[in-house]
Amino acid sequence: MASAVRAREPATARVGVPAAGQRTASLIGAPTDIGASDRGSSMGPEALRVAGLQAALTQRGLEVVDCGNVSGPANPGLIKVNGYRNLAQATAWNHEVHDAVYGELRAQRLPILLGGDHSLSIGSISAVARHCRATNRPLRVLWLDAHADFNTRELSPSGSLHGMPLACLCGFGPRELLRIGGESPALEAQWVRQVGIRSIDAGERRFVQHQELAVFDMRFIDENGMRKTMELALEGLHADTHLHVSFDVDFLDPEIAPGVGTTVPGGLSYREAQLCMEMIADTGRVASVDIMELNPALDVRNKTAVLAVDLMESLFGKSTLMQKPLAFADALIDT
């Protein structure tokens, strides 16, 4: 299925051939709130662009190409049918996202998905998993979120698909969403590390425990600190590991990031979030990213988008660290 891209010329941050060794990142907008309970995250991609994401990543030494937006059905606001809201429309959007992300991976570029609600990660991570199968690379997914997103229709009170993407990727969900990348499950639970979780339904909690997902919730972070949390979440990466970061903006405390539809108090502070991103950057393994659930309709003068861009800079190497990182001494990091 060919991705429909909006009618504006893709913008590149630099003219000419990238310098030797320079990585190319591709921005892919997915402007829909089709899987969310609240409207507004469809405006997330433009808010991130307005906040200067392309220029910020260019400053980190990346060649940045803005591929524009994929397109899909309008949000009909359907009530729950057979346990799901807007399933057909969400499926169409996820196919478009999959095709766009997979195309960039095949071209050896680093795709950055600009959401849009978190259900779109089904398409992006299905593409990443497909690429890893094709290239015989191990995959690690860091799921940075206030929510586990491991609901099923039997467990979800709302039927909103943005609460189900990780379950779908692990093989539990509607058949329309399970094989977008060609195989189901797209992910094995042991490939995933969840960080920042602090809101989970009772049935969902039991299901997560039964699947033995590695979850570093806010209590764990409070008791052990961010450094220990990230050391454990990043443990076992290999030189050829494809590291995918799926960043839901509600991972952050709503005091610093109000522009999300499902705020949960007690999230990461600014400094904790910066350390998280800096330690991921220290691995030198980041190969694809989702930025999800930014809702400008609920934001204050685009402050959440600006913060998300700041954190993306840290994810790609911006740091105040004065000495060589110790945790991942073999990584080549330009700070």
C-alpha cells in the first residue's frame, strides 16, 4: 500500500550529499487521533515542526528530511463496536504508517514518527520488526509512557485503540492489526522495556504480569533512581541491536507537559527525563523513534512540544556531561 504524502515539498535541513558517516533522519507525520479517547493529537506533528524539531536535530549532526504527512480516514468518533472504536480507520492509518516507516528503513534512514495517538505505533513498530527480521538484527523497544498500553477489548473500558498497541504488537488484538508487518506477533514480550508506568487497569495489570513484561514503573524509579532504572532497561544491548524508542509525551509529569489527553500526576521530572534520554543516547543504538500523544489543544503556548523537542536533542546526543560516559564506553557519542 503506497503512502499518501501531503502536497508540500519535502524539506531537507542541508543541501547536497551528507558528510561521511552522517546519519539521515526522516520525519514522518501521522496527523490523526483515530485511536484516542480525546480529540487533538492530530495536531501533534505540526506542533513539533513549529517547535523546531528539524533544526534541533540538524544541530545534533543529523541530515534531516521532512517527508510530510501520511494520510488516512477522518475520525468518525464511532462508539465501541465489538470491543473497538474506529477499528477500520485505525487499521488504514497503521498500514500507511507501516509503509512509510519501512520505506525509510530500507533506504537506511532513521524514521521519526510524529504522532498522532499511540495506536499508530502498531504500524511503526511492525515496520521496525519486519526490518529487523529482514536484516537479522536483534530488536529492543523502549516504551516510555504513563500507561502500559496492554489492554485488549475484553479488558479495555473504552475500546480506544491507543490503550492497546503494545498488546497488538505482542499478538493480542484484532486480526486486522496483528499482521501489518507480515508476522504475528511482531514483538516478543522479552524485547520490550516499559519505563514510567503509573496508570494501569486491574485486568491489564494481571495480563502484563502474566506476559512477564519488564516494567520499570514510577515506584521502581522512586526507589532506585533514574540511573539504575535506565541501566537495567538498556542492559544486554549488542553492537547490532536496533533500539526503537516509543515516547508517549504523557511519560512526563503534567506539571511540565500539560499538552496530552490522558494526564497522570507523578510522572518524570525535567531532570529525570533528560537523564533518561541522555543514557539512551550514550548507547549509540537509537535507530527509530515515535513521538506520540502530543495534544496542542490542551497545551499552553506549545510548551509541551518545545519540551519534547528538547528531549529529542538529548536523545540524539546533546548533553552537559563533561566526562566520557561510563555505562556504554564503546559508544561513539558527540556531546
